[in-house]
Amino acid sequence: MVDQRKNYFQRRNRDRGPKTNNRINSPEVQVISSNGENLGILNTNEAISIAKEKGLDLIEISPNARPPVCKIMDMGKFKYDQQKIYLNSKANKSILIERNTSHNEIKWIKYNESFLSFENIIDDELYKVRFIKTKNKQIEHYIKSDTATINKDKIFFDVNSQIKSFNGNEKFIDSEIFEIPIQSKISFKNIDHIKLRDIQGYRKVFSNSSLKKDILYKKHLDKAFYKKVLLPFSILVLVIYFGSLIFTSLRDSTLGGRIVVAVIGAFIYKLIQDLSIGVFISYGLPVLIGVLIPSIILIAFSIFSYKKI
């Protein structure tokens, strides 16, 4: 069977973006200067000369106008601005940044002068990856890959990655140095599935951070930590409580009925515990108390039930 996959090492037609300089076909263009001044309709070659004198480029920004509208500016900065990446200047370490595209919020991760986006992460494998490398606020290259692998502080891209270079270097790039923040590797919903030792290590990482996102993430780490540490205590409380029911309200029920009540009760207990923790996290209260409250309530009911025996 013939392999139908694209070979990105072959010569192929690529989207080269807006027309610039000698690629502009119209003999005349409406020219906007680098500071926004309207220079009127000029001969295209004359407009290119004006741009070159300033060390800039003539970029066609409105090709469908008659004549086309062009602006004198730096091409590298134009390409960078087109990405519409908004940086959080208040954070001084790896941060999550966002932009809006077709009503979908895309999350980016910034590390030094590089930006990374992906749709999913499983273990050390990234899926639907986009990577932007910049230098002095100008894009050097853009990588789009179906998958990529994380190895320590490096990302290794798939051999079939699409690479678009803006500095004339068409060499294939198989890896980039990039440190992915813990928040991006482990989402809130996956925190409960990591090992207790790892949770404790992550809690120490965020213990001194004053960023709101880090504080919120640490509270969810605390939630997972206390739930795991106090799991034997929670089980003991459930046993004591349902033991008290067996000698009181469930005394005449069948074994099957008691099991069903115990299973449903344990499920409800977990829901109440998650609700209690969620409320305490929302109001900035100690997570440990939110974890313990359902157990304290069951202990009180158990004492009340045993007094009836």
C-alpha cells in the first residue's frame, strides 16, 4: 500500500502570508506610513523605495481595496502581532496566557521567549501541539505537530511536524527547550490520580507563591492530599456510622438491603465531602476543615444512634 502521508521535506506550496514589497502586483497602492499617516496613492515601486529607506517593508494589508492598501512597517513585527498573543507582564515565571480564536479560548504557555499550546496531555505525550519561537518580539519559527514528547525540560516533535520559518532557516527542528508548568501537566480533575508523594512535592513548590492561580492550584493539591491521608479515618467513620444504623433503623432489614444502604451512603458521603471542600476553597477557608466536616457530622449522628441502643 502506498504511504499517503505528507512528506514535509518535499518542496511544496505554502501559505506565505500577506504580499510584501516586490510580491505586490498592483502598479499603484494606497500607502499608510509606519506612524499611521496616510501618504495617498503612490506608484508601488516608489512606495517600496520609501519603505526600504526606513529599513522597513511595504505590506499589503487590504488586497481587495482599489487600489490595495499597504502599510510601511517591519515584517517580523507584523507577523508577531498577527498571532495576537497577550502576555501577562505581572508574572515573572512560566505563565498561562490566552487569546480568542473563533470563539474558542486557546491556552498558551510561555517559557522565556517561546510559546506552547496543546489540546491534551497524557503522561509525557502532548497532542495537537503548536509551538512559537520568538526573538526580540519577532517570530523565528512556528511548529505544528500532531504529537510531541516531553523529556525533562525538552519537547521532541513528531517527524511529520509542519515547520514555518520566518528567518530563512528551513532546517528541520526536532526538539526545543521548554519547561512546562505543573498546572499544565496536571489539571484539577487529574490531581486526585497522582501519588501522595508527588502531591506533597507539588505543595512545597507552590507554598510561597502569591499568584492567585498558584494559590488556587495549591488548594486543590491540599484537597487531594488531605483526602488521601484521611482516607482510613473516613472509612472508619463510615463503618462506625453504618454500624450504628444496623443496630437501630436497619435492625430488621436484610443483608442485601444493608449493603445497598451502605454503598449509597458512601457515595453520598463522597459528594458531600467534595461539596464541603469546594465551598471552603471558594471562600479561601482551610481545606482541611472542609475535608473533616462530613466526618464530624457522621460521628455526631453515630453517637446519637448508639445512645438509642
